Amino acid sequence: MNKLFFTGLICAIILFFGTPLKTYAQQNAFVDVFQDTMNVKMLVTNRGLFTALRQLESDESLKFAPNNRSYLGVGGYVWDLGFQFHFPLPITWFFDRARTTESRITDVQATLYRKKWLVEGVFQWYRNLYLSDDQSLDNLAEGIQEGNIRARRIMVGASHLFTGEQVSVKAPFNRNLRQVQSAGSFMLTGGFSSIELEGEESVIPLGARERFANDTSLTEISAISVFARPGYAYNFVYNKFFFHLSGSLGLALQYKIYKDEEGRHTNWGVAPNYNVKGATGFDNGKYFAGVSSVFTFGSVQVDQIRLLETSRNLQLFVGYRFAEPQWLRDLKPGFLNW
């Protein structure tokens, strides 16, 4: 991972100093399309999967940690493709209890932008979770390590913008497009998702079993879902500043699975599902900087227990846009021209 990070950084520096600082833009009424250009950007990223359990009868709730991970990285845009290399920061820098139990995180997120389409894929697997509350580390030292609790989320979705020629959802995030006039569009999102919380002995950590006495035999709560969400996206621009906000709200048809001391159980259900994206920053054609965020909420209810999972991706970026060298343009694979 370190080799990839530094290789990308070195390549970015070479391209930065070896390429004339020019940009070529083809403008339509709403969006600048930068042709034969590329960009390089530095990134600070925080990704997370907030996981919680709630007992509906007693209104007791549990929150699990670590629920996020921070990264430093370098990214760019070339051949109409965006890329990022991330260097993960140690979890123990941000979670004291991660020194007691080794928490492992796999968090992969990818997006494909087209003019009227947005395709997203997410795989988040957070292992060795423990309670996130104000109880002392000494009192929970044994309970933290028990259970080997794991949370997982998988999602593949596609969004269609009905007036994608006027509103670019690519511009706020990849930055090789620039919105030049404010505009909005209705959109429709659909896809597949899976959420799961699993423990070897129970999904309830030892330190919280007195509060969840009737549910401590649960070892797995999960749901496989098909979802549909109508929504709206809007890009606002003022001089060199931009602001993007999009959101969609809908329902997920769920096939629910849970395991307890009596065995494996299944059921069907419906649950709310929503997504919010935002970005704001500055772009003068060559230099750009800003912050972006993506939040997605999902839940599944089994009897009187509700599992809540909220995925997030926060990013601070600073970048520079410049002309793509001719030799690099000549190397572009033909299938990328579709």
C-alpha cells in the first residue's frame, strides 16, 4: 500500500512540473467539459460505518466502535477516469480502546460517473467492534475482547438524472467538469444492498447484556435488500465557488435473517433507505479545493431489536488541473472512449 501511495505521488509530481499549466475547456450552457486535461489532488479522507442496536421496548441503545477510519492520499483524473491512492492512519490514533483489542477495517468505495448516470459500489467490513460509550476501559476490559463482533455492508446502486446535461454530479467530486450555471434535476436510484451484524457468542457485548437480557442469544442480524429511491440533485454556483446537494429517500424490500439459540430464522420486511451527498469549494479552472460528503442510512428490525447502519465518506481535497501530455493521450485505451 505504501509503495502504491508513493509511486502515485512521484508520478503526480513529475506530471505537475513537466506539463504546461494550461487547461482546455469546451463550454455548453451549464457545464464546462475540460478536454485533454488531467488533475492531481491531495486528499484527507474519513470513511466510516456507524453501527448501533436499539431495543424498542426499553428504548435502550448500543453504539459500536471503531466506526470510522481516516486516510491521507493522493488522487487525480486522467483518460476520463478518477483514481485515488490512500494511506490509512492507525486506528489507535483515534480510538483509545483499539489498543486493547485489534480492530480491523476494510472499506472500499468506488463510483462511475456518466452524463446522466451515477453507479456506486461499496464494501465495508468492520471487525472486532466494541462498545462506544463513557464506561471506563478497566470495567470493560474483558467484555471488549469477547464476542469478536463484526459489521458488514455491501451496496451496488445506480442513479439516473433526468436532466443530466444541465446538472453534473461528477463535477463536485472528480473535478474534471465545472458547473457554470446553477441547475437542478430530479433523479431515481435503485440497487441492491446487504447489511449484517454478527458475533461469535452474541451481538450484545458482555458489558451491555444486563440491559439487553432478553436478546443476548442473538448471534446474527442481517438483511438482503432491493431498494428504490426518488430524489433531487442541485448544483449552485457563484463566481468561482460551487455548492452541491443531492438526496434520495425511498424503501428497501428486505429478506431478513437472524440467528439465536433456537436456530436460524427468516422473514420479509420493508425499511426506509436514504442517501445524502454534499460538496462545496472553490474552482478557478486551474486550482480547486473543497470538501465533500456522502451519507447512506439503512436499518433492519428483528422482533424488538433494530440494527442501524450509517455509511459515510468525508473528504477534504486540494488540487491542480493541467493539460494532458500528448504521449499520455496516445496511450489511452480505445474502450475508454465509449
